[in-house]
Amino acid sequence: MAKKTLIEEKWDEEETQPRAPTRVASNFVDGKWIDRVYGGDGKKRLLQGEFGKEYKGKLEEKKFRRYRTGIDGKPVSVYWQRYTHTADGRWFDNSGMPCEKPHHTPKKADIEEDDE
């Protein structure tokens, strides 16, 4: 049997040591591991929990109309906010953080709309 070279010995050592999964540090919020959406430009992905296992289901983006109010509480303008939702019913805001399902806000009569 031929003598192993130094590099072959090193490879053998590496193969026997199990690698710990990489943690997704930005998924640790308020003392617990969360699911979070990352990406943009049609390349969104959902990383789930501590080790960031990627969600294989469908991610869909939806826009909801929101109304900005002034200090006095009166409506000032309208804007659109984007949300991502999964096929299994989870919702994420435009920063990728988990949130409740958004609701449609009815149009207020005294606002001028500027579609963006």
C-alpha cells in the first residue's frame, strides 16, 4: 500500500468531522427564531427558522392601498405597500418580517390619489 501524501491525510480528517449547519443570525428576533423573506427583483426566498431551511412552496407578492394621515388624524395621501404571502397562508411585510394578513382599507373621499 502506497504512503498517503500530506494533503490526502488532511482530506481524510475533514471527511470524518461533521459540519454544524450555518445559523441565519438575522432570523433571531426578540429571543426567538423566525421565518423571514429575503431577496427582490422576482428572486425572493423564504428562509425558515434557526438554520434557514429554504421554503419550497410558492411565494406571491400582493399590493395593498394604504392611507397616510397627518398629525391631526386627517388623511393626507395614498400609497401602496407590498406584502409577500406563502401558499400555506403566512404573510410577510415589505421588509421580509412576518406579519398579520393585511386588510383592505376603503378609499377615503377627501384624498387625492396618485398611483405609484
